Amino acid sequence: MKRTCVNIAVFCLAFAARAADAPEPPPDAWRDVDPNNLVLIDTKYGETAVELAPAFAPKHAERMRALIRSHFYDGLSFYRVLDGFVAQGGIGEGPASTRDHPKEAVDLEKKWPPLKAEFDRPLGSDLTFTPLGNGDLFAPEVGHVDGFPVGRDTKEGRAWIIHCPGTFAFARDNGGDTATTEFYIVIGEAPRRLDRNLTAFGRVVDGMQYLQKLNRGDVKVDNGVIDDVSKRDGIITVRVASDIPEKERPKYQVMRTASGSFAAEKEKRKNPAPEFYVRRPPPVLDICLAPVPVRRL
Amino acid sequence: MKRTCVNIAVFCLAFAARAADAPEPPPDAWRDVDPNNLVLIDTKYGETAVELAPAFAPKHAERMRALIRSHFYDGLSFYRVLDGFVAQGGIGEGPASTRDHPKEAVDLEKKWPPLKAEFDRPLGSDLTFTPLGNGDLFAPEVGHVDGFPVGRDTKEGRAWIIHCPGTFAFARDNGGDTATTEFYIVIGEAPRRLDRNLTAFGRVVDGMQYLQKLNRGDVKVDNGVIDDVSKRDGIITVRVASDIPEKERPKYQVMRTASGSFAAEKEKRKNPAPEFYVRRPPPVLDICLAPVPVRRL
């Protein structure tokens, strides 16, 4: 053992990420991602796949698809990227922006009028909420709906998508009902203070590492907006998978979060490899560290 | 307002990251980072600065300095990088590793014998613990000591550095007392299950974004070890700042976490810009999202 200590050390810390193997989940533990909800964002680093959750924000999902289909984002950029917080994409500021082109800004709002906020939604029979099984600092209850991390308040009768790493949302102005075209994706420790303050309606299912490569802004300079346009990483194209010929489009499956297989995944994470863990961790999960398995077919 | 909606949207989400400006902290709100505790890791993406916390793990801090001063890490790599989890550096596996060179592994352990774990430490008068002021899912109490995020259990009389994004630690084998040379840095949502299971003894104070650019492994393939050595991002050099001529070395200051200025920072984060937040977030903080200000002189 001593002779391979360094190798085993590598192996062992891995166990911290991924507990011992369990039985293969049965085929019905997986659901297909609807290609009409699958958004593909291409940058020079690679393709990031986002699943939209229209059940939580139908108008925002519809707007996103319309923007994509009008090629709105193609050739724009991630113009505000704050390490440990968000990558924000769209028109942005600077020469290409509405700041220096007030007329275009008016035209833009005519074409893409501000949306009514969809910060949360009523509970309903169409939502299968699977509780995580432990408390949370920020919400009365947390769990999953169809693979999305969700907060729930049964007293208020509301549910919402939680801001975890990978959560996809629309940015907005002051005032709740002001989102038009700009989006952001969380790339750092879950900024839960944004929950129910912005319309979150999707999550990255693949390619998070490419967003992590995006050039960063500085929070102290123009709140993270990268003023030097040449330093912004471009958005090559954004597509809805259903617009790609079926044979060419990527296909994903997400583990059903109401399944026994997902319950087993959570249990594994709560009881990680005993041969490595000197001290058993507290038997609780961070809702943003109960990763929902995804596979590309 | 409508005319600049997109710009303001940019601005507003920024506020979510950084609340309204408060009075400038007085000079004594800052402490200098001791250059003997400042570790500089160079990769092709840029320099990452880590502050060591010898008060929590004196033997590991000493080992780290000794490894650096023997140029152990220079020319090695980040050979295991898991998106959302850790970047692990050192000898690693593959052609350059001990797996294929068992004799070298024995020699290595002679030179760098396994360390006794320093997962936590007794409470003591040398630790100024400033409570965060709210509960936590994983520890009886959380707060800060000299800028480091710390868990405390007064019943057991122990304190430990928490695994937040940027936490610096030594990897190990099965068995607590097995760390030798390999280190990791957390690059994702706080993996709190590792708390008190590994020796955490530092944190990134600058250059986190460069670690985020590191090439990733795949958790399903060799637990994230990048088997193709050509795809690993190299460690150009690791230095202790005190070994660099004083005029050339970078100098940092960290806000004193026992100061009124830091108390004000936490309060700002709990009460973010009311002009933007439609709903006041729950008045609690994630210990890993109560960022301790750092400035480079």
C-alpha cells in the first residue's frame, strides 16, 4: 500500500466525489430531455447544454426559444462574467450595446417587451416534488422536480427553481417585470439570495466546464462587465435541439428524481466510502450538491 | 429608464453580487498576508495566490513550504481536475507517476514520509473566532478565523477549516495519517462532507479564475485523473512569496474578520440592494458566500 500511496490518494479523494458503485439504474429510471427544451450554447471552448423548465416559467421559456430562433444571440458574447458568481450573456454594454444606441434600445424593447416575472409558481398536480430529506438555510423545504433543484413553501403554496451552480435564468432591471433578452448562468457557489428574485427556468446538463473557461470581468470595474469588447468570449451560436435534424442533434437523458435510483444516489452521497472517510460526514445534503445524473446517448 | 433597460439589467444583477457601497474600511481593518504563508502557483493561465493557515495544520504548512523549496512541484501538473469539485496537483498518475515506478514511490515516501492528520485542532486563545451569526447544515457553529472559514464545536473543543470554493488541502490515502505530497484546491460548490476528513490548511486569496480554466478530467474515467498526460495543464512553478526578493513579490492584505468592517460586509450581503430585490432574501449567509475582502497592494 505504501508503494502506491500517491496513486491511492488520487483514487481515494475521487471517492469523496463519487461513492461506491451501486446497481445499474433500470431503463425507466431515465427520462429523455425534450429537444424543444434543450438549448445548446456554443463558444470556442465547447458546447454547453441547458435544459429549460417551462413548467416553472412558460413565458420565459417561450421568449428564450423565440430569441434563439431569431438568431438574436449568435455573434453576441458573455460580456459580464464574475468568477464564483455568474456568466451573463447577450447584448451587454459597450459599442454593441443599447447604452450608446438609445434608439436601438427602444426598438429592442418594442420587439422584445419586458416579461412579467415568473419567479415562482403555484404548487400543482403537474409538479412531482421529491423532498431532499433534510433542512435548508434558505427555504422551508427543498427537493427536486424533474431533475431541477426546487424550493417549496406549502404555506404560501409556491415552488421555485433554486440558484445552484448551472442554474439558467434571465437577468432584469430594477422592478420585477423587466426581463427582456439577457440571460445568466450560475458558475459559483449557489447564490441563494437570488431565489425568487429572478426568473430561473433551466439548468446546465452538460458542458459546465466550458463556461468556467470564459474570460472574467472584475467586480470592482463596472460591476464585472468586460469593457474591452475584444476580451469578451463570444457566443458563436445558440440553438434549440429540436431545430437540428434528428440524426445530428445531441440527445440526453436525466435520471428521474422521483425514482428509487435517485434516492439511492442521494443515500450514497450521504454515506460516502467508509474506507476513506475517517469521520462520517453529517447525514445531510446541500440541495446543490445532490447532483442529478445525466447521460448523453 | 426603458431606454437603458438592458444596461441597467446588467448593473442590477451586479448588485446582487455586491451590495451598495459602505464607508471605506479604515487601514487597521486590514492585515498583511505573511509572505512566508503566501504560496504562488503559476500555470499558463496566470498566477494563483494561496494563503496558508499554519495555526490549523503546522506540519502540513511546513511540509508544503519544504516541498516548494525543493522545487518538487515545478514541472508537475494538475492531473485530476473535476469540474464542480477539485483541482488536484502533484505527481499524479501515468508515466511520470509512482504507479509505474514503484521504486521511486518507496524513495518518495522515504523523503516525504506520511504526515499525521491535522483535520482539526483544539480551541485556544490564539484563535479569534468570529461567528457568522446563523446556523449551518454541517457544523454546530461556523465563522471566521483570520479570514479563513472555520467550523467550531465547543462541546468537543475543536475547530477546523471548512471546505469552501478556494480551500487548499492535502490529498491522502485511505487512513487518516497518509498525506505526503499531493494537494487539491476546491473549485466547486462547497464539498462540506470533506470537512475534518482531510487536512485543509489554506485558501485562495487571488486568481481563482485561472484554476477554473484548467483542463478537466471525467469522473467516470479513472475517477477524474486525466490519463492523457498531454492534456494535463502543467504547474510551471510554485513559490513561497518570502523567497522572492521583497521588491518583486506580490503583497496582499486580507480584511480582519474580527473587525467592524467585516461585520458591515456581512450585513450588506444579508440586506442586498433593496431597489433590486423584490423579495428580501432570508437573512442568513452560507459560510462560503461571506467573502472576506482581499486586496493586492
